[in-house]
Amino acid sequence: MFDDVRTIVAELHGELTGHGLVAWTSGNVSARVPGKDLLVIKPSGVRYSDLTAGAMVVCDLHGEVVEGEWSPSSDTAAHAYVYRHMPEIGGIVHTHSPYASAWAACGEPIPCVLTAMADEFGGEIPVGPFALIGGDDIGRGVVATLRGSRSPAVLMRNHGVFAVGRTPAAAVKAAVMCEDVARTTHLARQLGTPRPIPGEDVHRLHDRYRRAYGQPPA
Amino acid sequence: MFDDVRTIVAELHGELTGHGLVAWTSGNVSARVPGKDLLVIKPSGVRYSDLTAGAMVVCDLHGEVVEGEWSPSSDTAAHAYVYRHMPEIGGIVHTHSPYASAWAACGEPIPCVLTAMADEFGGEIPVGPFALIGGDDIGRGVVATLRGSRSPAVLMRNHGVFAVGRTPAAAVKAAVMCEDVARTTHLARQLGTPRPIPGEDVHRLHDRYRRAYGQPPA
Amino acid sequence: MFDDVRTIVAELHGELTGHGLVAWTSGNVSARVPGKDLLVIKPSGVRYSDLTAGAMVVCDLHGEVVEGEWSPSSDTAAHAYVYRHMPEIGGIVHTHSPYASAWAACGEPIPCVLTAMADEFGGEIPVGPFALIGGDDIGRGVVATLRGSRSPAVLMRNHGVFAVGRTPAAAVKAAVMCEDVARTTHLARQLGTPRPIPGEDVHRLHDRYRRAYGQPPA
Amino acid sequence: MFDDVRTIVAELHGELTGHGLVAWTSGNVSARVPGKDLLVIKPSGVRYSDLTAGAMVVCDLHGEVVEGEWSPSSDTAAHAYVYRHMPEIGGIVHTHSPYASAWAACGEPIPCVLTAMADEFGGEIPVGPFALIGGDDIGRGVVATLRGSRSPAVLMRNHGVFAVGRTPAAAVKAAVMCEDVARTTHLARQLGTPRPIPGEDVHRLHDRYRRAYGQPPA
């Protein structure tokens, strides 16, 4: 079932390793199955080099396995919560990418000091609560934090990044850009005092980016 | 039209990814078409792995598309402005490379504390103004800053790098070296107090490098 | 003899280079030969690109060569000591991975400020004593430190990492994750004050990870 | 002439790029031709991907070209000076590797806080004088500094690394290890106060490493 979605999810994990966002097995991508109350996610503890489309796990939106040979990611409950509560979201990525997780360990949002952040995140990247894995706590923290922000990524305190998008590829892009700006802003903080971009310029940049960047819809 | 220039521009984007200067789609290379009031540039929002010579966009020097299937880079207006006002320039590179952008976020020029900087940049790498994308503001800031300096690269405040050269390959080299010296000087600042090179030695190094480095003209 | 173990040990060295844990020849993997008082280890000073299964050295648990064309790693005595005193351990990895070795050079344990550390290490990663190579001093320091901790990795002061596991692959995973969390916690310390995870939450995370992460036993 | 030496020198440049020691064309390897007053060195300004054995340049020990189609490295005078004054040296590497060059920009020797440094360098890595390129000044500074040290590498102030060895491969190893320890010690300095290794332990480690590491001579 759902071979196309499985293939997309399996292949997008290659972006996590290629961009240095994950170590060993510590990150995952999921996708909502279009038109169904189902998601496709990485199996737990399986190395990225062993991920095939057939190894992906299909779950319902409460995290129960519907189809798959393997146990799903231990983060499945968090992904499922987000899909239940954010119907506009079609893909989710979770990583412990190093610079973003450093901000998360300090409980500090990433300040908007780069035009690329204004473009992609519409302002700072916010911090969500500390939450234990296993129930709805992480998902609830992700959703609550994202709802108070224009950012498609949230830094979960002492943990790492959850990034969302209308498609799984958009969520991967948000996770990649989150680490990129987390690194540049970290380097800027080491150097001196990065200058914030005035709020109205952040708005202008974000609005223009959403309207004018990339190719027009086909 | 202009297949050679398209091929060069498409291939030079591989240097941006290979040297770690760009994330996702956030940087671009352009070239002036020799003898014409035209430029060739990356299409907007297209991933580096999908760039072919045929995907490059030909624009006039006001950024209007002359030939190409895709919308051009959202930075085209800035490139076009530079080509209009600096006739000696044949190539331009724009990146958000992380160490250089950290200096840009702090609004600090990179001080000349390395002989390699004296060689390539003839002194510090200067900071240009904060400018919004879309009109002539970025291009005007790039040109004004480069005219006051021997450096082929400028750090646009809260944004990133614009690097220029007589050829697109020379502009790519300037962008690569800009990030390289931005990193080493950042590391030196973390360690202690990097010692400036006396101005007259900077001049000697720069003059010698321009005269004697590399292979004699064919 | 023991071709399977030799093959595993030779191949696991590729994880050390692939994850950036080693420079030139400065790290090694060993495995206990199941059911025998023997270990298999890297030859001394041989580059990773030249490691074949046949180049691995078989030693007894006092570090004496039993079979092999090459001299064994100069760290063999330390590995052998650990196998003699920790019968549950089936694999050992030694590296000078950069972030972890920076903590070791400062003689500071890595504090548990990340859920991934609670998961994998069950708390902080401890520091072992400064010890000279060649006799039992390093092995003794490794064993004494690991016995006082739930961590499968120890930072030997002014030296580097020893990581252990029930299998050599598990030891490699511990070495990879040790560098990963050493980096993120280092970055967090540069940024501000990373917040410790309360001890009881560390226990809950570690217990759950050991019980529920990954695939159930076949 | 000297095809074997040319091949070795050309191939060793791949170690510089593979270990991240160089950007664009900013580093070089040379070898003494055994039994001759000649050296083989990289051509100036040629990219690493274009280096073939045939492109290497043969010079005498005053830097004059004896054979080759290309102009030799602009650092040839420095290499030649070292070969003239250190007859035991068979290979030299010059880089601007980032962490080592950061120490050089600050004019600080790298302190011996790692057993790997005691092993390879026998103590701190010393700083040589600021010197302009083109005459004997750089070579003189390299030789004077190396003679006062057991280290096979020197940090030339505001410039970069010169590393030497009995063979060109040994010089490459010294350059790789220099950057490796420059990075770890830099990270340790950011973290806190790295603890020096007592001088007598440095001696013991260095002596043992020279006697016992690696494979016995054939």
C-alpha cells in the first residue's frame, strides 16, 4: 500500500544524512498519506543505509501500525499528534541537528538576524517545552509552539528540532534551513553582537519570499 | 543561445555545493554574455542537483528574461545592477556561506590578519549596507562598497556575500576564498587577538600576488 | 582463523572515518572472539584505506599476538585489560574524536543536557584518569570509570575516548554518539548556559530507551 | 625524468583536499629527488583536480626550474631553502589549514595538552616569524624554528603551516595531524582550561611513539 509515499519518505532520509542533520539513527521523516487518516514513517533504530521503501511503516494517526514489517519510530506518537491537530501539514521531520540542538539545550529561540531567516521562518525560530517521549506531550508542545509563530520549525527544549511542511519535502527543507541559520547565528554570536532585522523588514522579506521565490505554480 | 556560457554557469554551481557555501537553493552564479548586454543566471528555487545548462536563464541587464523556461533567481536585479555599473566584471556569485554571513550579521568587516587575505583581497573584506531584495538597493550597495575597496567580495549586512570577478570562475574563487578566510579569522578571534598585518606589507603581498601568482598568460 | 570477526572489525573501521572520528591512523576497533579468550584488533599505524580482514591481528587477552602478519595496535594492552575485566563486553572502540577529546583535555565530564544523552549514556559521560600507554594503566582507568557509570563511553584525560558495547557495532555506535553529543553540548556551552535535565527524567528516558527503542529481538 | 617522484607528489595533493587542509589552490607538497640536488613541486595556481604527475615541476635547490611545462609554486623558494639547510628532510607540505592558521594569526604556539601531540610533535607546535614571500625569509624562519623544536610542523605567523618529514608522505602526515590537534586544542580552549601534560610524560610518550608505534622496519 502507498508505494509512492513510502518511496518519497525513504528517499528523503538521504537528505538528512547528506546535510549532516543526523547521527547513526537519530532522526526521522514522515508523510501524511493524502486523503487518508494515515502516516508513513521510518522504522525505529534502523540505519539510514538500510532504509528501503518497503521498510517504511504505515500507521494510523494515533500511531498504531497498519502495515509494515518493522516497529515504527519511537517518535511516531509525536508525529501522529501533529497530523491530527494540524490538517494543513503533510510532512514532518525530526532531528537532533547539532547547532539547532545547542540552541534548544540553552532554551533560547534563534533570533532573526539574517534575511534568509526572515524569508524562511518569518522571524525567530521558537522554543517549545521540555517534554518526555512516549505520549502526547511532545506533539502537544510542537503544535502549541508552531501555532504561536510563523516558523515551520520548533526547537524542543533539551531535545532537538521538529519541522513541518505542506509536503514532506517542504518539511525537510525547513529542517535543513533551520540548521543552516542555527549555525550562522551561533557563529555570529561567538563573534560579537548580531544586529536584529527590524520587524517591519522581516515582514516585508517574508511576504515577498512567499509570493515571489521559486517557480510559479504549474 | 549562448550554450557555452550556460554550461559554464551551470557547472560552477557545483563549486558552491562542493565547498559548502550554500544550503538547499540559497546561492547563485551568473555570467555576463561576452559582448552582449545580457547575463546568464540560475533559475529561482531550483535545487543544485537539477541544474542543467538548459535550465539557466538568459536576462537583459535590467533583469528581464530574454530566454529560458524558468523564472530567474530572485537576486537577478542585484546581479544586473552590478553588470550595468561595473563593465569590467564578467561574473558574480552570491552566497549565504556561514562564516562570512556571521561577520555580515555582526556588521563587521573581516580584518586582514592572514597573508592569504592580503593576497586575494588586498586588505579587509568590507561590509555593505542592509538592503531589501527586489529593486536596485542591493546592487547599489554592492557596487558602492566594492568601489571603495580592493576586495572582490563584499559582506552585505544581515544577508551574505556578493563576490565578483573578470570571469565567473574568478568570482567563484573569490567566494570560496572569502568563506575560507572568514572561517580562519573567526577561529582566530575565538582564540585570542589576531595580529593585523602592517598596511605596507599588505600592499606588497597583494601586488606580488597579482603579478606573480599562477601561470603566465598564454 | 576467525574470518567473520576479522571481517566485522575491518569493516567497522569505515564507520570511524565516515563519521570523522579519526585522523590518519589514530583510532581503532576490536572485538572479542565469541567463546574464546581472544580478541581481534587493528594493526598499528596502518592506514584505514589499507585495512582488510586479513590484516587484522588476533591476540590473546594479555595482548600477545596469536595470529597475524602485522604488529597489533599500540592500544592493544588497554583493550585486552577491558576484555579481561568486563566479560559482558564484546567490542571496544578508541578514538581521538575532536569534540570529545576537547572535553577530555579540560578534564570535564560532558553534562547531560540532551535527551539523546539521557537515552544513550544514562547521564553524563565521565572522565577517566590521565594514564600512560603501554601497560595496564589505561585499561584500569577505563574499567574503573565505566563501573561507576551507566555510560558506555569514557573520556580519558588529555587523551580521547574509549567506548564499549556488547558487540563491536554497539561500541562503534557509542563512539559515534559520544562525539555527536560532545559537539552539541560544546556548541551549547559556547552559546550560553545549557539547562540540565532533572535526574529523574534522565532515568525515565534511559529506561524507556533501553526497553522500547529499535526493533524487538528476533 | 623522475616519474616516480612526480607521481608521489601529484597523488599526495589528494590527501590535502581529502583532509580539508586547503581551499582552491592554497597549499602544496614537494619532495626531494633522492640522491640529487633537485626537488619536485606543484605548479602555481593549478587546481588540485587538474594535477597529474606530468604537471609537477622539477627545480634545483635554489628554485630554478629544471624541467616542467608550468611555473612552479610561488612557495618554491621556501621549500628550496629548507632542503638546502635540512639534508635529513625528504618532503615538505605547506597549507593554510584553518585551525592551525588561526593559531598562527594569533602568534600562539599550540600547547601540548593531548597525548597525540606528545606522540607526534614531542611538545608544543612552535610559531615562526612573520616573513614575506619571494626570497629566503620564509625558509629561514621555518628552519630556525624547527631547529629549536622536536616538532615536524611550524606555524608561520599570520600565514600558515610548514610541515616536514623524511619522506613526502611523512610530511603530509605531520600536516594532517597538525590541523587535527590544532582543532582539538582550539575546541578545548573554548570550553575551559585545557590541562598541560607534564614535561616528563611528554618525553616518555614521544620516545615510546618513535620506538614502538607502527610496523617494524622490513
